[in-house]
Amino acid sequence: MPCTVSGPPPSTSSVGAGHRGGHYVFTVKNNQKVLRDLLKSLPWNAIPVSSSTGGYGHGRREQRTIKATEVAGGLGFPHACQVLQVRRTVTRKGRRSVEVVYLVTSIPMTSAAPLQVAGWVRGHWAIENRLHWVRDVTFDEDRSAVRTGTGPQVMATIRNTVVSVLRLAGHDNIAAALRHHGRDPHRPIDLLHAA
């Protein structure tokens, strides 16, 4: 399985995975404007659709279309050999929105199908949404006043423990679970006794 990473393109010295048997998959986001524009300018209209999947859930219809092409270089990524375009079209209450994401990977098309690469990234996003989003949004971790010594690590550990205990108790919506347990001081104690 490759390593999926969010962030700026690596330098030649920072990615040696291609030489050591590992691979990477990078999601190119809007904060990488030059690279995103370069990937957007590839001849996507001439590239056939590799796969298209759809589904219905949570009150919306979703269609994912994946296109992939091989690249020889020039992206600023060492060992990059494949670029994917993932187009996600969501229809909810008659309103349609389209999101286009680009992926850069060192995995050749002969080793992994575009659908498989996109699945790895989607799995990474599931982890991101399940824990990091909860920490960022529900706990508003970025605005925490705890900034010195080991305080930030201790608070992160406490937040992760709270999320884990609530998930083990069957709560999917952490914000709602926090409100529920915050209304009665006995509920958190009872929850800890049950765990």
C-alpha cells in the first residue's frame, strides 16, 4: 500500500520511496495553484474514462469518474509516472455540484489500476474525516490556547481518547454525543464505567 500525503510537492531528497520499493500518492489541492493548473491543463478531454461509479446515500446521488494518464516527468515529483483526475458530481435536492481532484503517484498503471489508486486515497480521506475533522471542527483544536510544553500532546491524547470512547459506545456523531453527555454530569462517568 502506498503512503498518501497532503502537502507541498516533495524535494528530490525527501522522496526515496521509488528506490526502496514503496510508492506515494499525493492529492493536489487548491493551495498548490501552479501544480494544479499544470495538471488541469493536461488533455483530459482526449483521455478516456477509466472507471465510473455511482451511488445514493445521505440524501444525495453521487457519481465518481476517474481518468488516468501516464506522465514522463516535469511535475516536480521524483518518480511520478501517473496522474489521475477524479471528478465527483453530487446531486442533492435537485442541485448539482462538481468537485475535481488531481492525484499524482509513483505507481505505474501496470501495477495498480486507477480505480485502486483512487480507492486508497478515498480510504485515507475516510480516516481524515473520521478523526482529524472531528478534532479540527468539533473540538476547535486549532484555536486551543494550550501551546507550551507537553500540553498540546496531552490535550490531543485526551481528545483522541474521548472520540474513541464515544465511538466504542456506538456514537457516530461526536458533536451530538458531546452535547448529550455534557447535559448531565453523570453520563460521562457512566460511559467510562461501561467502557
